Amino acid sequence: MDADELEEIRRRKLMELQAQREKELEDLQRQQEMQRQLEAQKKAILRAILEPEARERLARVKLAYPDVAEAVENQLVYLAQSGRITTKITDEMLKEILKRAMPKKREPRIIRK
């Protein structure tokens, strides 16, 4: 192989890598756009089914316990989409839902010898 053939192989390989990288970036952008759309739909549904006080409480819980808030949001969206929520959820109702969703706190035990 001479230098021209090696250069051609390198050039083709570089072009393949660049094309692959561009495809990966496009896929990533597509996924991010889908994620944004899903998040917007979720917010719209939550806005429709939660009273303002309940929305504020859920936002505060999301700051302290993001995983719990996310699970509650997903469950509420699922129930709304399946038609099982017929009235707006009040702050009191949300408190009850959150109590059930929050992880149980363990009492520390001190064992003395």
C-alpha cells in the first residue's frame, strides 16, 4: 500500500465516524424533544386535575423528594388519562396521597451493652 491508499482509507474512516456521530446527535436531539413534549403534556394534565394549592404543594415536595413527587405525578397522570379522576384534587386529597407515597421512616434504635 502506498501513502495515497492509506490516506484514502483514513479519509473514508473519518467520514464514516463523522456520519455516525451526526446520526447519534440527531437521535439524541429527537429523544430530548420527545421528552420535552411528554413533560409539557404531563404539566398540562396536572394543571387540569390539581387545584392551585395542591400544585404548589406538589412543587414543594418535588424539591425535597423528587422521586416521590415524580411517582405521584405519574400516578395522577395515569389515573387522569384512564378517566378515574373526575374532580379536581384538593390540597387535602393530595396530602393523603403523599402520606401513602412517602417512604416509611424508621425509628433509630440504640442498643446499649
